Amino acid sequence: MTRPPLKVHFTGGPVPLQERLASYVILVRLNRPIGILLLLWPALWALWIAGNGHPTWWVVLIFILGVALMRSAGCAINDYADRDIDGRVARTRDRPLAVGVITPKEAIGVFVTLSLIAFGLVLLLSWETVLMSFVAVTLAAAYPFMKRYTHLPQLVLGMAFGWAVPMAFMALTGAVPPIGWLLFISAVIWALIYDTEYAMVDREDDLKIGVKSTAILFGDYDRLMIGLLQIAMTGILLLVGIKVGLGICYQLGVAGGGLLFLRQQYLMRERDSAGAFRAFLDNNAYGMVIFAGLVLDYLVVGD
């Protein structure tokens, strides 16, 4: 049996503590951790490649915690930016800021607090990685506002989500080699894929209120454009494997990811909101399959 989504109901009076805590959980999307996972998978890919299959465990832990914190911070600033929009979109009309349970000032406070905690973790790494973290927080803060000015906010999201890749290489090797930037490009393309699928869910509402997205930009060619991006990402990941010297396990992982991309195209065949959302959710399995192939390949080589 499917559990009902976590919601808050604001009646205009004092908000009970339990409901207030639930509203903060919703604000940072801890009730929907897929965003954390989609940000985490490319970071793990990068850490394993940069660490030649044996990344330093405490650096991995720092990145896992940092990813969770920055994704949560990004959700808070996103809801602040969309506080006057979310109430007009079916999928987001019950968000805490939209219904008034959390104030805009509180959302900014959550963003700043979580960002500072994440920055404290980064301080445990090299000073070059610390400098790169400023780019990460700038991209995270800028993304929510891009949908007002460009049809490519998903590109900014991809840069924000993918920035963990060069940071991982810098943290473990002291530099970002060409392979690191190639993997970064793949992460940006992947975000264009899954966030376009996500934007397809809200396309009708976004058209009415004037919000921009790649789903609107691509129009009737949305599945075609996503398909071309999926082909490009598959090719880049295969090229990464060749340059790093990865073998059959990694290649099978990329092939499995390709099958998942085909399934996403099938799920979107009617170009309806429900199918697009299922395709979006499918990307968590994609990231996991690529990582599993990568880890197994290093284990086989290690043996």
C-alpha cells in the first residue's frame, strides 16, 4: 500500500510543534531523498575514479554529508525563490512557504545554516577544494531564480549538481585532470535529462504562469532531445571508461544504464505528467547501476 505524501495544513492559527517540524522536513525534502541521491551518484563516480577504486574513507564521508546538506539547503532557497509561484502549481501548492507555515526569512535561515555546516566540512579538505566550494554554493543559490530569465535553468542545475565531481578530484588528487572535467560534463548532461523529465510534469502550469524550462523549450521534441542527451551521456561515460582503463564490469554497467534510458523513453511515450515523473524517478536506478559497475570493475582489477 502506498503511503500518502507528507503534507502540512495551515489554518491561520498557532502551528503545533509536530506540524512545524514536519514542515521543515518538507522544506528540505527529507521526505523525498531522491534529490540527494541524484546529486550523490556523480560524486561517488568521481571519488572512486579519482581514488583509483580506493578513495579515502573520511573524504567519502565528508562528500556524502556535504551532498545531503547542500541538497537540503538548495531546496530551502528554491522554495524561497518560488514562494509566489508554488501556490499556483498543482504539484507544489502544499509546500510550507506556499501555505504560510514557514516564513521566507526562516527559509533563508535554513539555507544559510545548512550551507555553513557544509562549509565547515569542506574546511577539513584542501584549501583548493575550499575555494571550489564557493562556486558550488553560488550555483546552488542562483539556480532557483534562473527559470525567470532562461529556458535553460536545468543547465544551471546540472552545473550545481555536477560541481561535486571536480571537487572530488581536487580533494583526492590535488588537481582536476581532463577526465574529471569529462565526467563533470556527463553529470551536467544527466541533470538536463532528468530535470527535463521532471519539468514535463509541471509544463502546463508553467506555461500558464510564465515559468521557463527545457521541457517548454523542447516542446514536441522533448523525447527526441532527451534521447539525444541520453546517447551523448552514454558515449561520454564509455569514453571515460576507455581513458581510465576500466573493463567489462563498468561497460556492462553503462549498458545497463542504457537499458534504463530506453525504459525512460517508454515511460514517457504518452508525454503525460505521470509517465514523465516515473521516468524521472528511474534515474536513481541509473546512477546506482553505473556506480555498481564502476565499483565491481575496480574490485575485479584489484583481484
